[in-house]
Amino acid sequence: MMIKFPQSFLWGAATSAYQVEGNNVNADWWQWEKKAGKEQSGKACRHYEFYKHDFDLARGLNHNAHRLSIEWSRIEPKEGEFSHNELKHYIDVILALKKRDIEPVVTLHHFTNPVWFSKLGGWEKGRSAALFSRYCDFVTRALAKHVHYWITINEPTIYISHAYILGVWPPQVKSYLKATAVEENMAWAHIKAYRAIHKIYEELRLSAPSISISQNVMAFVPCKQDLQNRFTAYLRDRLFNLGFLERIMRYDLMPHKAMDFIGVNYYSRQLVELKKFGAANIASDVCNKKHHLCEKNSLGWDIYPKGLYEVLLELEKYNLPIMITENGICTPDDDLRWKYIYGHLKYIHRAMKKGVPVMGYLYWSLIDNFEWDKGFFPRFGLIGIDYKTYKRTVRKSAKKFARVCKTGIL
Ligand code: IFM
């Protein structure tokens, strides 16, 4: 049977500022990667200079949407001092997309913070939401005319777990207490930004924007079908997939809504196997045996397209449109990349047939990029980057995906 997506479907790819732009010298990650002795982001992909060329490639691949992020530390390099030059840069970036008939999806926070903000205590502090919201206000007023889709915060659950529980990202804290404060502040920051952005559009008499977070979701699959593993998988799904979403939806008392669509980032599954009872075990025990074989990406993550279908069916209960704001694979095997994209699109379509209102698919990532503490080795891009010459090479998988973007037919 032919698999056909609706005419209005958004097709494209995503990036984030710190991972592709290069030289984000005022970001906390810039200092941390040096202090922690990690591979340094340096010039990254030089997308800050080459964005027009990258967008030409995206257009050539029939993308009609593109997700990017604004780097807060460029816009506000010192507390309260806003850079009109950097703002102008991002206006130019958005206009470059529009000129190519590519719909921008703009993220306001994608893991990095200005150094001054981190020095004040970052997201642990109650002031963080107001500081974030002030920056959002500055950016939104300038971009409102050109932007309809906004993501306030990318993957808050990942940020909180990596930076405040596992302690592997800056500021490398391991404290449940602080993690709880950060969660509260990020939830409130989203709500403040959500309301402020809507208000700005009203003031400027523009039609209402569409705002969400990008929530990372996983398929939590019990290793064995016994009660304790099924229950643990259920709890993990509640905690990691739905916890933050429901936290902000609690503010969703009319006339104040909390989000207009749900941004979903999906990559993989986790095989849940509880080894002993305890809060940390319930949150993190996984099966290490080799009895659920499947293909993996180059970071060792399981490839499990059906999981996206299952999560989408679960998200239907929130009665909001859904945009896949990230889905992708890092691999040296480009055939596997296409298989990955094909498999996930097939399951997205199946979920849509069941009534789940998915409105777009943004592959992660348009170009290879800096994968945080893992450095440059994971290759997620539809377009490869030679980090010596910065030459871009369009991969075969990108061309296959381009046919789907053009026709809507898988
Ligand atoms: O590269 C990241 C991105 O910054 C957030 N989502 C997951 C991607 C792959 O790990």
C-alpha cells in the first residue's frame, strides 16, 4: 500500500547553534569543554559563516522547514547587555530561510547558557526564569514577524539528568535536590516565555504563534514481561517521557494555555531490567544481556522505530498537534541511515492513520555536528562535513529523503 503524507506536512532537518555555528565563546560549554579536557567545539561547522550555503543545500533537498536555535550567550553576552549585531545576524538567518521558502522553527534554549548566567547559579536559582524570559522577549520582538513556530527549551529532561543528576555536563552537579529546583525553574521559564511570546504577537497584531518545548522520549521496553519489569518501564515512561510535559500542562488552566503543540525528539529504546528495588535502580537499571539483538547507531543506541509509534499513540491523549522536532542516527553506514529514516517515517504514518495529528518531521541533523561531550565523531548529518576543509557532501540518504520531502510519498 502506498504511504502518503498530507500536502501540508513540514519536512526538513534540525540543528542547534552551539553544535554547528562555531566560536560561541561566551557560552558555559565553551569554558567547560576546556576545563573538563573534552574535545573542543572550536569552529564547529562554521555554519555561522556558511548558513546561506547550508540552506541552499536544504532547499535543494526539498526541505520546507528547518529547526535552528538562537545562542543566548551571543544575544546577551553580559548580563542585561543585548547585542543588536547578533540579533541582526539571526534576523538575517531567518530571512535566508524564508527567501528559500523554508519555514523556521526557532529554539530559544538548546543546552547552553551564557557564562554570566551560570556564574549567577544558572537554572538552580529562582531568578533564572525571569532572566530567560527577558532574553526571549528581546529576541521575539525582533523575529515575531517572520517566525510562527517556537521551541522554548530543548530536552529539559536530558539537560536536567546530564547536568544535575549524572553530572556529566556542565555544571557537573550530582544532586536530586538541585535537579528538582532546576526542573521547577525550567518549567516556570517555559510558562513565562510562552505567555510573553503570545502577548508580543497580540501587541504586534500578528496571528498567534505556535509554541512548545522539544521533549525527548524513549521507548521503555521491559526486558521480560513480568510484573516488576513492566511496572518499572511504565514508571520510567511516566517520569522521563511525560513528567516534564505534564508539569507544564498543569499550568494549562484557561485562559492560560501551556503549549500549542508537542515537539517530540525520539531516537531509541531502553531495555528495562530491574536488578534490585531502590529509587536509583527503578530510574536506571537496564538489561545488558545480548538477547534482544537489534541494529545500533555508532553511540551504541538501539534502533527501534516501533517505539516512536508507541510513544505517539500515548501522546495522542493530550489533544495537541505533534511535530517530530528530532529523529536521527549517527552512523558511518549511510544505507543504515536511510533504513532508519524510512523505518521511522513508516511508523509515524501508521500512528497518523490511527488518528495521531503529526504535522511535521525534522531529521537530526541537517549537517554533521559537535555532539557535546562525545565530540565530533558521531555523524548524524544528512550532509557530511569535512572538518579540515569544511566542505559539505550531500549523503545518498539525504537524496532519498529529498524524494519523500518533494512528493510526500514514502
Ligand atoms: O545532538 C543532540 C541534540 O543536541 C539534542 N538531541 C539529541 C541529539 C543527538 O544526541
